[in-house]
Amino acid sequence: PSRNLWSDRCIFMTVSHWCRFSQMLHPIFEEASNIVREEFPDTKQVVFARVDCDQHSDIAQRYRITKYPTLKLFRNGMMMKREYRGQRSVAAIADFIRQQQVDPVKEIHSLEEVNTLDRSKRNIIGYFEKKDSDNYHTYEKVANILRDDCTFLAAFGDVSQSERFSGDNIIYKPVGESVPDMVYLGSLTNLDLTYTWAQDKCVPLVREITFENGEELTEEGIPFLILFHIKEDTESLEKFQHEVARQLISEKGSINFLHADCDKFRHPLLHIQKTPADCPVIAIDSFRHMYVFPDFKDLAVPGKLRQFVLDLHSGKLHREFHHGPDPTDSTPGQELVGEVASNPPESSFQKLAPSETRYTILRRDRDEL
């Protein structure tokens, strides 16, 4: 599917004829689409689409479908990372679409409202001469795509005049009272440029993993580099964020950079023989095994964190856990002690993957894909 084939909002169900869960959901999905079509008859607003991945395996591969049935949401031709994971009922699916129709942009009626923004959230504010303009329509589309990641606000006409000394503009207010604003300097009518800028601001390089988003992060299919820290320990998080940006920006896309609350994720910590008292702790979960970064104090050692990640990609971490240090690396202090070299902890976060009681999980060796 290309951008011009999809409406502003499209919910896309992938199925397979042999999947009993797909067969069960089909009539529910169809009835929900009928209800939504009555409420939103304009096909430019909402479209329901059903794709048989046995017939269209190229679509399944393109959108990394790993289970049946999957409900994906598209906005302005772009697939959202967060797929529909709600209740599989007519009422729930229809209500989900109604929520997607709610305007994601809150209008500001006084610039004093800017001073009372919740600075624990990421805020983007647009200042426009008028609402019916190409500039604002682009902004609105970006807000629809990133509505789950940022709070979007807009001011118009006389209210915004003092902020429009060089024309319509957009600013980003990061988390924190003392952090300076960032101004968008690109073309406001260019959707791709505006979206790329906003996504960079709204989706942090280091994301928090929770029990609510664990499944979707696991489904991205790339290993985790995780900082376990006490929630109140923002200093360790800032150091980790700084070093990830400094050492690992080129690895974005090959590994997910995450942080987790030590108290909430006690079980993965116990899995690597740690407790909240040991935090901050850095570990990699490869979805096969978990590997611990030797010492958090070494975080700022030039190249140390990067080498840890590169050793995962090269297979060195796996080899050394099973067979001890590589012969070329047998320098003092590198020897592994006890049973660590032969018995690495299994992945803990793989358990957050989709439930097999709700989906047909695709095996990697199936012929269908």
C-alpha cells in the first residue's frame, strides 16, 4: 500500500485462511466496519481493509507481520507502530476508531496557557495566522501520526501574532522546566520534513519499557539494551542517555535503547542475579539470553558501551558465555568466573511476546512467509 492509496485513517486486518483466530475475528471486524461506515460515511476519513497474507505475502513481509490476526492502523498512508491490541469485539473496535477521530490538536486561546503546560510531557506548539491553511493542515497530519507520543497545541490569529514575527512557526518544548525550546526551521508545507523533525523530538532515543508497551517493543524484533534504575534516580538515566547518544547513535535500528523501573522489573533483575539494591544495572536481552554490562561505572569509558553492543552483534557475548573468553582476549581481569561461562540466563523479556492463546504465531521456518 502506498500513501495515496490509504485514507487519513485506515485499520488494516491481516489474516490467513488456516488461522482459526482470523476466522473468529472476521465477522466481528466486518460488523465493526459496517457500524463505522454509518458514522463516518466519507471514505477519506476511515477505511477498513482485510488482507489475506497467504495471497499477499509481500505485504506481510513489508509490514513484519509475525502473528495472525494483526490489526494495524495507518494514518496518512503511514503505518503506526502501535497496532490495535484492545478487546476483539465490535463495540471495542468501533470505539477505537471513534477515539482516532478526536482532534489531536488542542487550541490555545491565550498565550498564558503556555506557561501552565505540563512540562513532564513533550509539547509541540504551532502558531498560525489561520486554521484553514496549508501550514496548519500539515501540522494537523503530523499531530495525528504522533498523537500518542507528544501533546500538540496550536494558536491562531491575534492570539498567536506575537509569536509569528517571521511567519507561521512550530516550537518544541522538551521535558523539564529549564530545557530550552527548539524551533522547526524547515518548510511547514513539507509533510515528510515536518514529521521527521517532530518524530525526532517526540520519540526519545531511550524509551521507557513498561508492562503496557512491552509486547509492542518485543514485536519490533530487535534486541534490548536496558538500563535498570530506581525511578527517582534520574542522574543515572541522564548518563545512560548521554552515552547512548554519544556512542551508539549509529546502532539505532539494530538495537532498542530502553530504561526500566527496577522495582517494577524485579523478575528480570533476579534472572541476572541482581536486585533493586544493585541498580543502576545495564543489560542486553537478545531474546535468547541476557548479558550484563560489567560495571555501570564504566559507562563513560570511551567506547566501552559501544563495544558491549558490537560484541552482541558479532556473537562474542554468546560465545564467551558458553565457552569462556576468546583466546585473543585472555588478558588479566577478563576471565569469567564460576558457571557464567557455561550457563547464561535465558531471555526474560521474550516472555512479553504475544500470547499464543490469542494469536496464531508465525514460525520463522514456515513456508507461508
